[in-house]
Amino acid sequence: AEFSLPPAVIQEQLDVANVWPKVQMTPLASPIMLPQTPPATPLHVPFFALSSSSRDWRRNFVQKAFKANRKIEFTAGSQCRETAEVSDVIEEAIRALEDGIKPLLVEDGLGGTYFMKDRDGVSIAVFKPRDEEPMAPNNPKVHAGEGQGVGLKEGVLVGEAAISEFAAFMLDQVGSPKLRAGVCPTALVCVANSVFHSATEGRHSPFRAIKDKVGSFQLFAQHDCTSEDLGPGKFPDDQVHRLAILDIRLCNTDRHSGNILVRQKGGEVELIPIDHGYALPGEIGNAVFEWLAWPAARRPFGAEMRREILAIDPSAVESCLRRKVPALRDERFLTLRTCTVLLQCGVRAGLTAFDIGQLMTRPEDDDYDAGDSDNADGARPKLSVLEELVVQARSQVKDKRAKPDGEEPFEKPLENLIRERCEQLAQERMPTP
């Protein structure tokens, strides 16, 4: 008699003759997260040759083998005190996968984004595989690429968006609780399932290999709408200021209205920042801050928030992030140091979030400098004030070698230039008598 597969196995549509499917490692999968090791004993013994007890054992073994390939595991270093809440959600997601509830590919967005479900089919987390990001080889949308070089935003390489998501959460956690913007708990994990996309197989293929994917795993945030659906005049000053502080430190190049969720409860409004894949670029670039147009951004920081900003210890923050997120490149830490200096100098000078944010954003898109080929007319967009200060500081330094402690030789001149520019702007903002 022919062997009848258990329901859980049938759902994966796998061939019984090859009951241990080959786990396909994706190009950007973490080398730490190796696939399950196949058993030494082959499993292709004819089913009719087995006794009843052997058949029961074999059926249980097959079920356990396939369940083992639906696991979710933290990557090395990602499981820590700050991600404790993620652990509980991962356990529920694992049970859902074992019950045959697959991740759901989200049609919105440019990269592969999947809703992870609980056993009731309710979304509980968002998983973004590294090798399905825009310009990555297994991108399921129209932005597949070779997986090399810069992605859609300058300063962030292909495959780094997932790392940025985790870094943004950790940065929000390591500082003072009074400065936290409320980034949803995030970790780097490895998920194994057949639903994930591979450029080598059709999306609707009847037989799909189980694929190990490394990416960001962020808890799903229940919300009522996004910031574009609600008048910004309703957003509390302290929440807008915390969001601005986070974005300034991250040099966020993608803070648009769609990635600020809004939750309303009892007449109170809560802002939830999401989608930090293009934050913390490897070079100071064109920051995008939706909150620049909000009234609260033009109002001054409170006294307590000012004290907390000035109390930030950049060295301690960097040391923590290097331990928690070792995949971050040195260039991205330079961006963090530079933007933290700008934030603190701006606050000392009495600038608002709007004032500081304007120093980081470029003029309108139709404002170009001549002499370059970044657009069809041979011109390039004008740089932001901060970008110009970086160029100026680099030009003042003759010895380009980095110092033994990793500090770039132009950082001290840059800090002086930033302080002078903030003080100058503060003078310009002072009301005339």
C-alpha cells in the first residue's frame, strides 16, 4: 500500500521519496544560521517493508522533521534583554508554522515583507528577509538585482536594511526612557519556510523548497491609521520631539507619513515609528523628515528633554551597538556620531527640531548644482548644510588616516563647524528688537 502523508506534510506538497528536502540557503543568509543536518541513515526504505510500529515511528519522524524546518531562530547576538518580548512572539509564530499557517507576502512596498501569523491567523510580526530587499537577488517584486552595492537609498547597501531595522530599535532602547520614540521590538532572526521567494523557482510552483531566510523580525503594531490620515496639529509635542530626536540621530532618509502609525485610545494619540531600513546610512545623505511640516517641530524642546539629549554619551551608545549589532559598518557609526553631535550642538544653541532637521535636508528637487551627471541635465542636487560641512571639514585635514581609536581625523574640525553653524542659526532665529 502506498504511504499517505499526514496533513501537515501534504500542505507543504513535498515528495515522500525525498522526505528530507534540501534546505536552500539564500545568498544573503547568515553563515551562522546553518540548515538542519540530514540524518545519516537514508529514509527511502520501502514503506511496505516496515512493520506497523516502524510505520508509526516513520510517520512521527517525518512530521517532526518537517516541523523542525519551520523554525524561527535568533541570529547570533540578536537575542538579548531588549528582545525578550520578541521571544514570546517567536514561540507563538513557531506553533503557527507547525500548524501549517504560512507567512503572508505583503503586496505593498518594494521588498519582500511577510506578515507572520499566530495560530488564529492574526498578524503578530513583520519579517523582512535580507535577500528579498530591493535590488537583492530574490526580491519578489520588480526590483530584483545582483545583491551588490548601494540599494535604493544612498549610503545603505543591499542587504543592510534588515540590519538597520534592528539597529534603530537598539538605539531607541539604549538611551534614556524619556527619549524613546517607541520603535517596535525588533530582532534579527532566521526563518525557514517554503513560501519565501527564490529567483530560481516559480512563485506558483507546485513543489517549493524550504528556504532559510535571515532578516528583521519586528512585532506587529496594532494601529488605527497612519500620520497622513490625521491632522498633525493633534500630535503631542513630546511624541513629535522624541520621533525627531530618533530620526536626527539615525539620519533617516525615509521618514515619510506612511511609516508613522497612529494609535488612538481614550482621546490620546500615540505615534509609532516603523520602517527604518534606510536609516543610519554609511554616509551623510539626504534626510527625509515628514515631521518638519508639523507644528510641534517648531516648538522648543522641554527642559527635561534638553537635559536628556545633552546627557547622551556617544561613546557608550556606540560601544553598546557594536556589541549588539556587530554587522554595522564603521561608516554607519561615523554617521551616528556626526548626527548626535549635530543634535547636541543644536540643543545647546536653543534650536528646535525643525531648525536641526532643516540643516540635514536638501533643497527642493528642482534646485541643482551644475557640473555633475546625477541627473539628465548634467547637474546634481544641492547638498544639505550638514553635507556641506562634512565636505568642508574633510578639506581642512591633510592627514586622512584614521586615529587608533577609530575616530576620523576630520571629526573634530567637523564638530567645530557644526557648533558654529548652530550658533549662527540661533542668532538668525532671535527676534529683532
